[in-house]
Amino acid sequence: MLRKSLMAVSVAALFSTGAWAGVSADEAKQLGTTLTPVGAEKAANKDGTIPAWTGVPTAPPPGFQKGSGIRPDPFADQKPRLSITGKDMAAHADKLTEGTKELLKRYPTMRVDVFPTQRGVVFPKKINDSALKNATAAKTVDGGLSFEGALPGVPFPIPKTGNEAMWNHLVRFLGIGYETKYQNWNVDAAGVPTLALVAEGFAEAPPFAPQNLDAVMKETDPITFLKLYYQGPARRAGEALLVKDFVNPLKQGRKAWQYLPGQRRVKLAPDIAYDTPNPGTNGASTYDDAFVFNGAMDRFDFKLIGKKEMYIPYMGYRLQFAKNGEDVAKANHVNPDLVRWELHRVWVVEATLKPDKRHIYTKRIFYLDEDSWVAVASDQYDARGQLYRSAFLNTTFQYENQTMNANNYINYDFAAGGYALSGISGMYYGVKIKTEPAAETFWAAETLAGAGIR
């Protein structure tokens, strides 16, 4: 009787703190056997259109210069195995996101070119080993809004909840960091493209610094640093932005600072989060739309729907490293000649706005690639329950440090028409991999003013 009472108290304590324990040791044995080290299914699908995962990473093509930020397409000679238009969309509807179907329905020029599926996302051994340990040790706390007991990498390779799956996206393996120079473009409802932003960006993921790889992440530890210097167009030149995110947003919330040349001072920017319109896309998306989703999860309830085979943008080197933004930013939608779609298994997560919270979206559907844990697409719904916006993230595998780059994304606005295209970098130096963390002073807010003055 006493034992049962103690068990009841333990269970009550677990649920009262919103904690969810890791999987059992027996379930974790799937990792590296039937599952990849980070939790994807190793086997091919039934008809072979998704091949088996072999553990061989995508290799750079001839001509790639190590240390260069420009990565040539290793699949440049491949031809689509299938092209989908609005005329035959119905035959493939079960494998298309609602946003993809809406684009095909609205625009006769929209096309989904499906290429042979690549499964060359292979993380370093250290990340794989950490995922195995995390499977049984990591757990979410505070109702899924934070986690504990996880080493850097994939905290929940066998997710049981929507929050666990989303944490895999939020703290995915990024390597030490990167620097890039890029363009954002806006295309309005009339099909007119406008250069929205030219910026130089710096990002670091402190958990993946060499000295931190063996350290369990603590609730006040930073997970990402992002610093942007705006260089154009003229009306935005000289602005700067610094954002820091942490493991537990309830204990240590996002810190953000802005430098505006007209004010000549660095100031805290608490509104750079959630559904605040993002000026980097001329307000066509929210701050938490960046990278499909970022920031705290406290305004939504996240439900893990399950896994599904879907056509998603993948290995999009031609789009990421395009030399001319106007070649990409076409009327109504991104140039379909530059988008590579593949069939992949994705985790589907449904986020529903909490009754006591506010946000311009009342429901969001996220699609997470099983091999990389990157959220590659999303559908957003308004208060009427109608499709409002959709996002697509264009991934590329970075040969040098075995990470998936996820800087290039598109946000479509079906209510206003038009879209925002972010992160085209081929006209500059692309995306350069950092080999060591920057000095601590580089991430100090005071540094924004010195570099931001025109």
C-alpha cells in the first residue's frame, strides 16, 4: 500500500512540474539499428522512392574549394523524376502541404519538380553518441517549454510529444557557427520584386563550441547568438541587431538589442519575438516565422501528429547560392527552376494557440525532416481558421562540418498576396563555416554601435 502511495506521489509530482522523462533503455536500442543515430527510419519506404539511409554523408562535387562559402550543387546533373502542376495536383495531394497546394491552385506558373531523394545527412560521431545518451537522460520540464539532462545535439531522438520534436529543431546541430552576407527580397501582389535587405550575418551555437560538447546544457545556457549588420537598401543601411536565446525561456528569456543610426544608441528590443512583424521581410512575416520557427513555445500547445511522407524543398544549392536575386524572386512564387523538391518522411506537429495567449496565428502546422530535424515547412492559420501564410525552408548540407544549412526560406502571404524571400547569398561570399568561437566581446551589445554607424 505504501509503495503504491509513493508511486502515486511520484507520478503526481512529475505531471505537476510538466516533466516528461526520456524513453526506456530498450526503446533507445533502436538508435543505430532500425533507426539512424538521431532517430530517423533507416529503411527505405515501401516503393523505394525514399531510399535507405546508408550513413554516407553527401560529398562535395569536383571544383569545391574548402573554406569557400559557396557550395556547388553535387546533384547538378540530376533530372526531376516527376513534375507536379495545378492540373495534376489532386493525384499527389496527400504528399503536399496545404501551402504547396494553394500555390499550385492559384498560379499556373507554379511547379513542383521532384528529384531523387537524397539521404546524405550524416552528423559527426560526437553528435550521434550524444543523441543515444539523450534518449534516456533528457526530459522536458515546465510543460515542455524547457528541457534538462541533454548533451548538445538532438535532445529527443525518439520524440513522444510535440514540444520534444520542436526542441530538436530549435537546438539542432549547427556546428560552431557561420558568417554570411545575403539578400532578402519582397514580391508584392502585383508581382513586383523589391530588394528588402542586404545584410551581413554572424551566428554561433555555444553548445557546439569544442569545450561544451561534453557538458549537459543548463537552463540558463545560451543556445544561439545572432548578429546582423544591415547594409542596404539605403533607408536601412547602418542598422544592427543582436539576439540571444537560452535553454529555458521562462528562466532566461530572449535578449535582443537594436542599433538605429538616427538615434545613435543601442537599445533593448523586447518586441523582437513572437508575432511582431519582421522588418527584414518588410512585415510579410513575423519574427517567430524566421527559420520556419524560432523562439519560445509558450503561446501554443504543441501536439505530435505523427510521421508522413511529403514533398519538401531539399538540398537546394541552386536557390541558396543564386547569383542574382531577381532570377529567384519571380511574380507570385519563387522561380520553380531553382527549387529542388524531394520525397521525405517528416514529423508533423500541430500548434494551437492557448486560450489565454495572443498571436496573429491560431494554428500552425510544422513539418520536420526526420534526417536533420530541421523544420522545413509550415502552414499558418488565422482567427477564422483559414490558411493565412505558409513557409518553406531550403536546406543544403555543408560538407565541411556535416551540418544542414537552413538560412534560406520563403514566407508566402495568401491573404495579402506576395511573399518574402530570405537568405540568398551566392552574389556575395555565401555561407562561411566558423572554425572557432568569436571573442566574448564580439557578442556584447555595445559592439553594435561601432559597426552600425554609417
